[in-house]
Amino acid sequence: MRGVAAQVTSLRALDAQQASIESTLDSARDASRLAESGYRNGITEFLDVLAAQNAQFAQQEVNPIFTWVRLAQRVPVRVHLDRVPPGVHLAAGMTCTVTLQTNGNARS
């Protein structure tokens, strides 16, 4: 149960981080709109508009949110394939589901 609790805590932290990033991006968008409005009305200079747009675009490029998937422990095995179906391209490191057949009984 500790593993589940840790995963739930991690998800909550990611949700909080995502909300913070969205709030910061909203603020950058508002600042950009205000700078453009101020420029159109003769209140601010065009450099202020460029700076606000630059900050907005820089914030949009930040995306530190990753979805982590906990994988089962990997066990190295040697697999011999009698026949590879046409059109199937195999490469090292691919994920697969293995079915073992012993004495006529199949087990996954």
C-alpha cells in the first residue's frame, strides 16, 4: 500500500505543478494583451510588447510535466522465434507479451 500512496502523492504534486504552470502562462498572456493594448493607445513602447510576447512564448515552451509509468521488474531472457509473421519488424528493447507453452498447456 505504501507504493500506491507514493504514486497518489506524486500525482497530486504533478497536478499542483500543472496548475502552477497554467496560472503562470495565463499571467503571461494577460501581460502580453495589456502591453499590446497599451501600445495601441500610445501608453507603452513597442519594446514592451516584444518583451511581453517573448515572456509568453518562453513560458509556452516550458513543459516539465511527465507521466511516469511504473513498470514491472525487467528480467533478461533469451527468446528463440521459430517464425516471425510477415510485416513484423523486431528490434532490441521492444515490449512484448510472451506465452509459454509447456506440455501442450499455454500460459501467459
